[in-house]
Amino acid sequence: MTAIRSVVLGCGSYLPQKVLTNAELATRVDTSDEWIVQRTGIRQRHIAAEDEFTSHLAIHAANAALAHAGIDAQSIDLIVLATSTPDNTFPATAVTVQSGLGIVRGAAFDLQAVCSGFVFALATADNFLRAGAFKRALVIGAETFSRILDWTDRGTCVLFGDGAGAVVLEAQKQPGKPSDRGILTTHLRSDGRHRSKLYVDGGPSSTQTVGYLRMEGREVFKHAVGMITDVIVDAFNASGTSADDIDWFVPHQANKRIIDASAHKLHIAPEKVVLTVDRHGNTSAASIPLALSVAVADGRIKRGDLILLEAMGGGFTWGSVLLRW
């Protein structure tokens, strides 16, 4: 019995040139490198230039993913762009990316699930591909969170950065076994009762402004580990796998303490965890594809490896993806 799987053909990423270190931040707000590293593991983050938009970052990452896959942009018939920081209220930033890549067919749309966005976007594209609606998809996570930060709030401005990452997926027939290449299972959750714990205090309908990011850090931390492990256990149960089978754990890069606690609770060995939060900060929907790109480029992730992705974001939203590279 065969199955249609969404197989990763390639991945790519892009980071703005400007690097903002903890030491530089300490000249703006009451903080220090030691304070930030101890609580988050973050040492630096990248900040988009004034004339650099989310679409620009996404196009760079998409081109890198297409080059890595060795395919032409014209073969893409679906673009799903996960972002909470679009260029405009509308149209979707995805259509700007589509145009920038010279693609004139298929569909392109944005998806908003904050830091869980890339996981939600992968699950969405996977369902379209398995249903036969499209053949090849670009799934992108791109953010310019620096545009929605209150740079006087040391509790949030030290956490986030800008960047983009992308993967190319192709619908392929596979044997229908756990050893298949591609996405094996996805699990998505949300609970709007927690929306006030992590949100932006603006929007077209409510305030007619962009607003700033607001967060109850302790509350987010308190919920994170439990929610993350919930959807990962679901992934193990659905696929008949366990933590021992995982080659690489690529979590959302929000906070090193959350990542360490999650891996420990799930009995995932520390050497299997891909960490980039120290270099990138929290890039929201871009963090997982950025981390994937790093681990592929340095040779850690290889064809046939079993990869576990997870994320949690504002809403709350959270989810997992289990895939074989």
C-alpha cells in the first residue's frame, strides 16, 4: 500500500546583515549580557534594515531553498508564508513573494499562527499536497519582529530578531511505512483562553495601529513545556516511534531553558537538539526553518534522518511535525 508524502527537496534561509548584540542592547535598556544569556540563552539577533521588508527576507530564503533543491521557481504551484509581520494589512505578503520569484500560477497565501506559524504552514501545505491539489510547495517562515517591539521594554525587546527560512516540498509516492521520506504526521492545537498572555496591542480593526508586542513571560514559560510535550507524544503515538528513534530535535528557538526542559521531559538526548537561539534570538515563524537550514548546511541533518519539529506561540497555538529528511 503506497502513500503520498510531502518530501523535502531543499531548504534555505536568510538573515539581515545587521547584528544586534546583548552588549549593544544594554546601552538602550536596563539589562546586561549576563542577565539575557542566563534567562534565555540569547547572545545576539539580526535586525532588518529600514528598507528591508518581510517579503524581501522571504524571497531571499525562498531562492536559497530553490537553489538547494536544484529546481526552477516555475515548478512551484503553492506558496504558504507564515508570518505575523506582513508587509501590508493586505494583500498577503505571499503574493509579493510569488511575484518576486516570477511565479504566475498556482496559489499563494499567508498563514498567521505567530511562533507556531511554520509548523502550521507545513501541516497546511502537507494536506494540500497529499490531497493532490498541488504538486510542489514553498513553505516559508519570515518575520521582521523588530518592527513591533517596544524597545523600552527589557522583558521583550531582548528576545526577538528578524529572519526567514524556507523549505521546498514535493508530493511523492512512498511505500506507506514509517521509513518513508517526507512528513509522517502533524499535530496542531490552539487555546484562545490564553491570548492575553502573548499578543500585540494593536490592529486594523481594534486600534487602527500596528501596536507593540506584550508578553507575560512567566505564564508563557509555565504553559510551554506541557503543551509542547503534548503534541510530541501525539506524534510518537501516531507514527509508532519514540524519542530513541529521533535523529534530530529542531524546536522553535524561543528560549534555551524551555528547549532544555522540553528535551529532558521527552527523554531526548541533548546532543540531538539543534540550537540556534543564541545566534538568532526568537525569530517567531522563521526560527524552525532557520535552525533546519543551519543543521543541513553543517552536515548534521542527512537524508533518511528522522526529524522532530515543534513550536508554541501566541494564541496560544502549538504543534508538532515528524518528518524523514
